[in-house]
Amino acid sequence: MYQVDFQTNRSNINAEGQQTIRDVGNLVAGNNNAWVTIVGRTDTAGSASYNRELSQRRANAVRDALLGTGKIPTGRVETAWTGQVKQAVGTVDGVSEAQNRVVDIYVHYTGQPQANYQPSPSTFKMMPTSTGRVLSTDNGMTLYTYDRDNVGQSQCYGQCAEYWPPFLANASAVPSGNMTLISRLDGKKQWASNGMPLYTYVQDRNPGDVEGNNYNNNWHVVR
């Protein structure tokens, strides 16, 4: 995960943040299997409604700067914003906290850049975590299933997908074994395990994190 810091009540990106964005651009440049999720956040200074709008402005500023590098197309960048919820450092209302005034940038990979792509350990792997070994992306981010989904069909769209980004497959991906593909409403392909769509969770900040496990008794790791 990469992170861009912001000053209080600001959405402009400083020089350090611009360099971080260039680093992300260089990382994904030329990789047709890379996609990026950008999540804007705020501290609790100010009203909840204002902070949600501020987190959106921050996320959009980072998105625009990343697209401005010319290193990744628009279709492989997703944005979300959480306002003052989902804090890195929990505080009461009205607290200015630098660690919460951020935009998180998650880089995901959906496969290998080759014409006859087959699922392999470079796409999925079993990752040791505090809850045991679980299925994860190739960069160690935990994958989850959603109890409200049906076999072969996702029910997670809109705000749900902002918090739980679908684990998308590239156009040439081919199912193998219990790893299958489903079609989302926008036509994109999403990986599934035994027919159940797979997702990451924006609150998982590091490889091996399992913050989403048993969330609302609906989200579960895959073993």
C-alpha cells in the first residue's frame, strides 16, 4: 500500500505526495494486469458530511494525478472515500490527527501479461495470517467471500464495492480448478472460488491483514 498525506482541510497534493504518485505510476506502467484502488480518508475535525466530501476531493485529486502520469488507463483505477470513518488511528470527534488525513493507494494484480494466461501461484497464494492460512492475491492481500452473494453472481455494487473491491480478472484469464470467473453487471470479469465471487477489503492495509474476516457475519476469508 502507498499513502499520500494531506494538511488539515486541504485536498492539494504536496511534493512528497506527487513523488509517491509517480512511484505508483512507474510500478504499474506497461502492466495490463495492474489496477489501482484509491481510498480517501479524513480525521474527525469538522462535520461528518463535510469530511466525507473532503475525502472524496482528496481521492479524486490523487486519481487525477495518477491518470495524469499517463502510466495507467482510466478503466483500471477505482476510487472510494470513507470520510472520518475507518480511521487508522481511532479518535473521538473533533480531533485533528495527521495519520487519518490520508489517501491510501492499493495496487492489485489480476494475472500475468501473456496471451494464454492460466491461474498460477503468481495470481493466488495461501498466506499465513493471525487466523491461519488463507487465500490471498499474489501480493498477499486477503480475499473474502460475501454471504449475500449467490454462486456465480455478485450482489456487491455501489458503496459495497467501494469498501470491498471485487478481485477482477484480465481479459485473457482462464478458469482453472475451483478458481472460476463470473461476469459483473458492467461486463468485467471477477474471480470466484467454488463459484463464490472474491473481494479484497480496503481496511486491510498490509499483506496478511484479515480485518474483514467475519465482518457483520457476512464476509469470510477463504481457506
